[in-house]
Amino acid sequence: MTEEYIQLTIDGTPVSVPKGTTLLDAAKDAGIDIPVLCYFAHTTANGLCRLCVVEVEGSRLLQASCVTQAQDGAVVHTRSPKVERARRTILEMLASTVDISESPELQDMVVEYESRPERFEGGKKRRPEIIDDNPVYIRDYSHCVMCWRCVQVCADDVQYTFALGFDGRGFNTQIATFFDHPLPGTTCVFCGNCVGVCPTGALKAKREHLLEQGVAPEKIFELTRLQGKGKRSRGGPHLDRQYQTTVKHG
């Protein structure tokens, strides 16, 4: 069967793509870069962050390019004033609320779009305590932008363990385990996929975190290798009884 192609225009460039192609992929084919945050090539696109929005002539609202299919004859603008204003505001709100110091990509976007996070100075910030409940990785949700990547790879996009999900409502929404159980008491198998897809450092390997805190390599080995060594069950690794939810260094 011959694949059906459609024609559209993106930023003045004629583009021909297979029917069903998203605007994001169509732009990539044309060599046009659209910023993304929640989107990840190996997980299901959900259009959560809205940084990838574009303007489609005739549409009342901006469209999330990662989930919007290209239409034949569409005229798309990826850097119109309306689009840039939307991206700038999103970045300002993120940077004023969440710590993006470990996300070079987001910091570059803030500069590129001339965002001014100080416009929201005085607003409430997300500063939950670090969750340190296992010897494999830490969860620092002060860096979390709710992109949902970790939830997706933990669920049916990759691992099928469903250890992570959403908790709370509104501003207090965050990634969490069911009933806030420590990770070793969940279905987590410590595969590391969630750490690998996190774009902001909210999930970080325990060894990396401890090195950054100045902990000696010998102590790191004790905290990440000896704790729970060889102890496995359907509920995940059992930690030594001495292991505390918050590690006291020095």
C-alpha cells in the first residue's frame, strides 16, 4: 500500500510528510527546532509542558506540536510573537518556582526567550525535602518540573512496574509512590530508567549525590553497595536496619 503524504508550510518552508505525522516531527524533517521538555522520543507524548506549542493559522488556540497531527494545507508558525510569549511565560513560571540549576537545557531556553523569572518574585516556591529512602538514588522534587517522564518509563512505556505516580492537587501535585511508601516497599526494581530520563536532576544516582556532598568514596561504597547487599524480594531490596531515611554525613 502506498503511503499517503500531505503538504503543509512551516515557517514559510513547504514540507511533505506522511499522514499522521505530528507537527513536531514535521518540523524536524524541515530542519526546524521546536523546544520540548516533557516530550521524550521513547515515551508516549502527552503535551503536558506546552513548551512545544506552535501557532496554526485558523486555530483559536496554540497547539502542542508533540501531539497535534499535521494537516494537509496547514500553515504553521513556530516562532510567532504569540508562541514566543507563551514559551517565555512558561519558562518564567518554572524558573521562579522550581530550582532549574541542574538543567542546562532549561537555563539555555530562559536566555534564548529572554525570560524574566523575577516577574514572579515573591511567589510560592516548591522546596520539599530530599527523599533519601534507598541506597540507589535520591528524589529531590525541588528540581521537579512534573514532566511525567519518570512515571511513563516506570509504567507501560518501558518497565511495567508502576512504582511512581502523581500525588496531591494543584500547586502541591508531585511525583510520589503509592501511599508515600519508601521505594524499597513498592514495586520498584531499581532499574534506573526514571533517573535516566529525568531532565532536571530531580532524580539522581545516590553515588553522584553523595560525591557532590563531599562524602568520602569509602563511605559512599558503604551506603550504596553494602546496604541491603544480596537481599532481594518481590518488594524490592531490603535495607539494613541501620539505614535511615535521611543520611547524616560527617
